Amino acid sequence: MLRYDAPAADWERESLPIGGGALGASVFGTLASERLTFNEKTLWTGGPGSAQGYDFGNWTAPRPGALAGVQQRLDSQGALGPDAVAAELGQPRRGYGAYQVFGDLRLDLPDAPDASYRRTLDLRNALAAVTYTHQEARHRREFFVSHPGRVIAGRLGADRPGRVSFTLRYTSPRSDCTVTADRDRLTVRGALTDNGLRFEAQIRVRTSGGTVTAGADGTLTVTGADSAWFFLAAGTDYADSYPAYRGDDPHTEVTTAVDLAARTSYEKVRDAHVRDHRALFDRVALDIGQELPDLPTDRLLTAYTGGTSPADRALEALFFQYGRYLLIASSRAGSLPANLQGVWNNSTTPPWSADYHSNINLQMNYWLAEVTNLAETTAPYDRCIEAMRAPGRRTAKEMFGTVGWVVHNETNPYGFTGVHDWSTAFWFPEAAAWLTQQMYEHYRFSGSTDYLRSTAYPAMKEAAEFWLANLRTDPRDGLLVVTPSYSPEHGDFTAGAAMSQQIVHDLLTNTLEAARTLGDTPAFRGRLETALERLDPGLRIGSWGQLQEWKTDRDDPADTHRHVSHLFALHPGRQIEPGSAWARAAEVSLGARGDGGTGWSKAWKINFWARLRDGDHAHRMLAEQLKSSTLPNLWDTHPPFQIDGNFGATSGIAEMLLQSQHDTVDILPALPSGWPDGSVRGLRARGGFTVDIEWAAGQARRVVIAASRTREVTVRSSLFAGGEKVFKARAGNRYTLIAEG
């Protein structure tokens, strides 16, 4: 439970998020005029039909020899500044667009409360609530977003009859719609000025007692009710179909959703919502010795030290579950994936367009999904990748002259797979390869060859075809390299930067494994094997013991840049194993970069230190994120608000307790000394295992493994005298492991 003793005054810092995938809202809990800023994830400017024109980021005119010219200069000069490369390969961005706030729903009340104000967000039931006393009556407002019902819902009630009165109205920062009210229905309908995207929202209000009156000014007024509730449905005519990205007018779908909810009792809609949410949320429980004090969450955060108090443990456990809550709320089947802000936005010009940055941020959004038992939330991610392949195929052909599909540094819902001209963030063709990693991880956790064959492998294979066609022989040593190559947002362009090589190595390795599993042709498997044999792996130890960021030893030990991209092979990759020389070099690099950085950067470092089995340092990074990169409503801040840090931190906490990237179920691999006693239930391990762990005095005491597949499993734990136990697990069985002897 998050709770506060005052209304929100600032959307970014204090509003409380509710969501159901496609729809989201931010609850302020304000007194005289309740405010819900609401969103529908497809409401985007830009794309086809944009007044600026739209080119998908592809070059607007052929550039024969441009790419080869940059590659030749890199061969001869060794490095090029970002501005020089952008001048040859970039271009101004046109019609990219931005995620749009749908508007604000306002509930104007005639009287303000007298006392006993409280505002809460119940993570387990996904309910935001406001309670207060007015004229001796106890009032309660409650809000949620129903994924099964496809509506935002709210109820206002009091413990005395006839005490509920308010006027409901809609406001927007844009002037591109009409608002009408008829009987108990308010309708918002319009089209974005930039691209003509049609949108609609409908709100219906129901009451127990009292009256509902429609105003000529587009308002609905409730007077003298015992309780009143509303349902809001919204949609657009966006469709994820290249190249037009338009579908049916949203009117029918919106009307159907809101009318179905209005015909159903509020209690039934609420109960269906709670059941749907808890079916996912309740799978995992974490006990690290927390005791939640009687403090509002903002004061709990302010008092946090990262020390040993039960209150500090309470905030850490809350932060872990908050990440899971936010992913459930912002990524459900039938919607776009979680963007830089999940589903929440209060602006027409949000930071970075609230888009999909594919040089880490979109990927980080889903790091927690498999291990914290939320695999269903990845459905929008998979659909997004599938939709990206057609425009990405065109970019590969026009920009690189090859087969395969590609996307660069960032993308939007309209298939932007090309480039722009921000020199330190425009070129990253490795993104498609990295994006397919989550799909293969989904297979590794579930073991579903049907999913691998139908969904993951086609995207993986086509991304691999791109790199088989685009890797070049490095004249320095004859190895295959990515060129031009750029370590994200850092340094010069070179050939064969570590992250580029590691990502391609990961893709080709995963694709080869999948090809063998599915029985793809020997010819294709042979091409992958040959490429992997010749591929520069992106792993080199430099002059001061560091893992090199570039193929030549250019690293500066005083460099504290927020990106630590050359450690991809440690996390989320699996190229580096704990205890290896590469792991020791990664630790040197990570130590030199320091514990600073932005919110998402600190979250990544939690995962890095956990993979290095240094639980205390991983915990230190969690503490740094909470102390200096977390807002009062527990949203992560870059600054500004950026949700990947929430998701990355939850992933990092899970990595401290359970790892399986090397096909061993590793129990408590990075348990911090600050969590000596505890338990976790419901984490997932690769191979189809659900794992419960109990520990005391820093050592595992009991482990329960439930198998969904029949296969041999290796478990690494201090429970066993030899450190490991190997046994045959059978699907449907549970295995309880306790200390030997």
C-alpha cells in the first residue's frame, strides 16, 4: 500500500497511477475538484498523415556509397566523431510525433472535506482511493482501470444517504474535439490536428439515489445521491498495420465497452478487475524482514537510509512489488507495450516523446517480466516487434542494401525504424538484435516450442540474416565486426565496439540454439556457426584490468559515464560467467564508473552487481536509486520521470535472489547482508521452474521447485555439501530441497 496524507499537487511527483494496459489514469485526490489525468496508449501525433510529412526515418534520397565511405574512413582512421558520422548517415526527423495526454476528468464537489484525509494505492487489488470526513459523514472515492472491462472506473460514496453530489467535466490542453452530454453520457470526439487520428472517449454515470443531469456545456451533474459511479472507455482509429497505421473508427468499440460496463453493477466490474489483477500480482510474495511503520509513503522515502531497519526493508519490498504492479498496469494483451512512461502522460510534448527507446529502455521495461512471473505482460512487446519487421525490412533494404530487418535508436507506433540527426543517439542498428533477446528468453523460461516457432524464431532469424549480410571483416585481425559501431551515447564511432559485438554474438548464439531446436536447415545453421567462429566476441581486457568498451584500449579510468554498455555480456546477456576473467574485468569497469548515474542507470547496476554475485554492492545501488532517483510517488526519475528504472530495479532484486541464465537454478546468488532472514515465493527460473526460497542467517534453509516441464535440472545452493544437486524433474511435480545432513 502506498499512502499519503495530502492530495497530489504535481503530476510527475505525486499522482498515483492506475492502468489496464491500453488505458491509464493518474489520480490526484484533490479536494474541491478531483482530477484524473487519463491516457489511451495509441493517441499519438506523427506518422502517416502528419502535417510535417513522414518518412519512417529512411533516407529521403539515395546515398550511394555513404555507408561504405564511413566504413572505409573508420578502417583508415580508427575513429570518427559522432557529428561527422551523423553528417553522412543522419537526417532531420520529420513527423515522428509524440504520445498525447487524452485529457483530464474533473469531478467538482460543492464542499471540501473537514478532516481525516487519506489517499492510497492498493497494489494487490489495483485500487486508488481517497477517504475523508465532511460534516460527520465519511466519504470514499475509489478508482481503477479494468483490463477485462476496457474501462476506467470510479465510485464516490458516503456512509450517510444523499451526501454525494458533484459535476463531472472533461478538459484538454488541445482544441481538437467536441464535448457533448446527453442524459447520463458524456462524449468526447475529435481528430488530432497533426495527423487526423480520430479519437473518442465516453463516460457514463450511474447513481444509487439522487439524480444525473446533462448540461448544455458538456457536463454531467450528480445531485443528492447515496453513491455514484462512472465508467470511461476511450480509443482511437490507430492500427499497428504498416504502412497506413489506421483502422476502424473507435466509436463502436468505445460505445460497446462503456455500455456493457454501465449495464453491469459496479461491484461486478470491480470484482472482475480485482480477480484479473491478482491472478498475476499474487504469484510472487517477498519477505525480507520488513515492517511497515505508520508513515505516509513520502515520509517513508525521505527517512530511508539503506540501513538495517525494518522500515527500510519495507520500502525495498514495496519498491519491488511496485515494479510488478506498474508492468501489469501498463502492459496487457491488446495494447502497445509499455513506453518510457508506461502508459501515463500529462503532456502533449512529453520528454523524448514518451516513445520507445530501443538502445536499452524498451528492453529494460521487460527484464522483470519472466523472472517475477508476469510472462503474460510480454504479449504487447511481441506484437510490437512483429509489427516492426515490415518497416524494418524496408530500412534494411534502402539504407544497407541487404535482407533482414533493422531498427535504430528509438521508434514510435508508426514503424519509425530509420535514423535522425542527434549525433550521439541516431545510429544503433543492433537494436533489432537486442529486441529479439526478450522473445528468446520467453522461450527459455517457458519451453514452448510452439511459441518459439510461431513468434520468436521468425523475428530472430530475420534479424540474424541482417547481420550475416552486414558484418564486415576487420582488416586489423580478420574477425567479423559491426561497423560503423557506436557505444550508446558515449565516445567516438569505431569498428567493433564491445556492446555491438556482444549483442550480435547474443543474437547469433540464440538463433543457432533455436535453429537446432526447431530443425532449421543445415545450410542456415552452418552459416550461423561459421559467423560465430569468425565473430569478434567483444570481450577484451585492457591495460588497467578493465573490460574494454572499444576494440582498441581507449577506456579512461576516470570516466563515470552513466552508460556501462560494454557490460551487456554480463547482463542482460549471458556471455560472461561469474568467476571468470571476463567477470573480474567487468567488475573493474563497473567500479571505475562508480555508483552515480541516472535512475535507469542505477537500476542496471543493481543487475550487474547481482550477476557478479556481490549482493551488498547490488543493495547499495538499490539504496542509491531509492535515495536520489525516486519520486514521492515511487516513480523512477532520470530526471525526469522514466519508468524503466522501476522495472530495472525490480529485476535487480529478483536477480539477487535467483538466477538461471547459465541453465543452473542458482539460489540466493547475491543475497545482501542486510537481508539475513526472509523468503520469496513464486519466482521463475529458465527451464520451466517456479521457485520458493526460505533463508535464515544468510543461508538457504528450504527451497521448493515446481516443474512445468520434464527435464534434468541443476540447482546451485549452500543447501548441498558439494554446492550443487542434479536431478530429473517431472512436469507437474514439486520438489522440496533442504540442507543435506
